[in-house]
Amino acid sequence: MQTKNDSQITQCSQWQRESSNSQSDVEPKVRQLLAEIAQQGDEKIEQLSQEFDGFSPQWIKLKPYDEYGLEASLVDAITSAGERIEAFSQFQRDKLTDSTYLDDCGEFGFRYQAIERIGAYIPGGRFPLISTALMTLIPAKLAGCQSRIACSPSDHPAVLAAASFAGATGFLKIGGVQAIAALAYGYKELEPVQMVVGPGNQYVNAAKQGLSQQVQIDAAAGPSELLILADANINQEWVIADMAAQAEHDPQAQSLLISDSLELLESVEMALAADDELAKLLEDKQIILLLADSTAQMIEFSNRYAPEHLLLADQRINQDLLINFGSLFIGENSAVAYGDYCSGPNHTLPTMGTANRSSGLSVLSFLKVQSVQAVSEIGRQKLSDIGQKIAEAEQLVWHQKSMTVRSS
């Protein structure tokens, strides 16, 4: 069925994700800044901090989280959200157990080992990003990372309280490219970290990518995105609020509503058009309405799109058929905003289709998986017989010899 000419409803098969080129102008500038920092060290970090943020980097000694003069209701919200994130992180950690097996050659297995030193970047801005502090630092704490340095250009009391509750072992007031470089290269008494996590603007993302050979990073975050799979019976007010909520993250953020019900999409379109703010989101393509031919096409589109957030609001669709997403929200009760703040699972998720090959931040992100092997006397001889032949074929003489001397 064709939609009316002036409608902003798009056929599912005709929509394509636009690639993001926002980094193109930023990357050369960031590469130059990182090169200068690598050469000039602390002096350059301090110069950039003054130039871009108007202050010198400052270590802030964290107090107990309930001593920052916040309203009691906000303190309660921070602790409640933090406890839920901690419970989910502990649940994840408990499932990750060291394991070995025995065979006729010996004992073989793997173990999980926490990364020792990590840095968590908490962006500044007009409002305190409490949730970022909780989501980045708590999983690192539960993983067992010994040093957990929070970096932020913001010293808002709520950010400090959240970092304190989440278990930061240090807090450095610093922002931007210079913050990521300070974490990676070290700064004064700050020893270089082994991993940097946390969102940021284009410059922060480019710095993380530029230093990814120096430190492990979580991901280069793109604009926030939401895909809603909906049947005709959804609560339109709820899903409209969900779509608008994503637009608050970034002017490039997108929310897609896909359904095989033209009647539903036209009704949602009318509701959006009746509100100036929502109509602007529709016009700017921050909200996109897609008409599918069937639930099968909806599933196929979702798996190809691989959204950061996926809200399943269609009771006809089996969740097991959805395989590519950062986080799945099942049913209309499961507002994506709950995941952003307090339901428990992490909100740092893959974007721009990378959910088809990568995962969101979790306790596992802060752990190394190490293999362990102990070869027995019988195994020494059996493995030598196998390995010598392969080493000979590869013409690696000393590999062969190291096994030959053990074969008798």
C-alpha cells in the first residue's frame, strides 16, 4: 500500500543508514595534538587544559558520596541506581569462573584476570553526567581493577558523589583530548592506564581511537540510536516519548519506529505533527517512521540495522529471532531511559551498526581471558610426536628441537 504524498512515512526497503563523516576534519587535528603531547608531556597537557577549558588539571580528593550537600532524594537515586548496576555487574562476574579440563596430555583451561589500571572519562557540559560515572566505574570495580581513575572537566558535586559511590580510586579534573592523553601517557603522579572507557565528543572519540595502540578502549561512540519494532496495539504516547528521549543525547541521534501497520504509523505521524518540538524532530529525521511489509521484514531490517537500543513492542515477534543489538528492551514497560540510568545493564553500547560484531561495556570488558596449560609426562611425549612434524613442515628448527629433546 502506498502512503500519501506528503507523508514522512518511508517504505522499510527504501531506507538506508547514512554513514557518519563527522570525524574527518577532527582526526588530523587530534593526531597533531597527541603528537605534541607525546613530545612535550605534562607541559603540553597543562597548556591545552588552560586553552580549551580555562583551568589547569587538578586532583580532587573524593569524599564519601553522601557528603556533597546533595538533596536527599538525589542521593537516594544515585545509591539505588548504583546498587542495581552493581548487582547486575556482580551477576555477570559470578558467571565468569576459571575452568580447566583434564585429558591424557595434562590439564588445560583458562582464567579471568582483571586489567590493573583503567581510566573512565566523564564528559562535562551543562548537566552532571551521573550515570556515566556509575556505568563506567562500577563494572571496573566488580571486575577487580585495582586503579580506577575518573577524569572529567566537571567537578559538579553530583559527579563527584557518583564517582565516589562507584569506587573511583582517584579523580582528575581535566577534559578533552588532553584528558585521554594524560590517561594513556601518564601525567605527573598518574601512572599510564591500560584501558580508557567512557563517552565523549568528537575530539575525545578521535583521541581514544588515535591511542588505541597504546591503550585498550571500549568503543568509539557514535550518535545514540533506537529502533522500535511495533504492532498496532502499542501505547503511542509511550513510544513517542522514548523516541524523543533519544534526541536529547545529540542532534545526530536517531529513533526509528518500524511497523507493518500503516494505520499506526499515520496515527503516530499525526501526533508528532501536532507538537512543534516533535514535528521538528520528524522534519530533521531524528525520528523516522518506517513501513514494513511483514513481521519477517521487520526482523530482517532489525538484524541488518543492528541498533544500539532495540525496543521490542510487538508480541508477534519472538525475541530469539533478533540477533544484532546493543541492548534489548522487551515490552512497552521497558523504557530505554531505564537502561540509561538505573535498571542495571550497562548503557555504554555499540552504535552505527557495530552491534553486529561487538558488545557493550560490561564486567567482561575489564577482564583478560588467559589460557593455562600443564602438560603431563605422557602428554610430553604425545605432543612432541604431533608438534615435531608440524615444526619440520614449517622449517622452524628450534621449535622442532625444543620438542625433540622432550620426546624421550
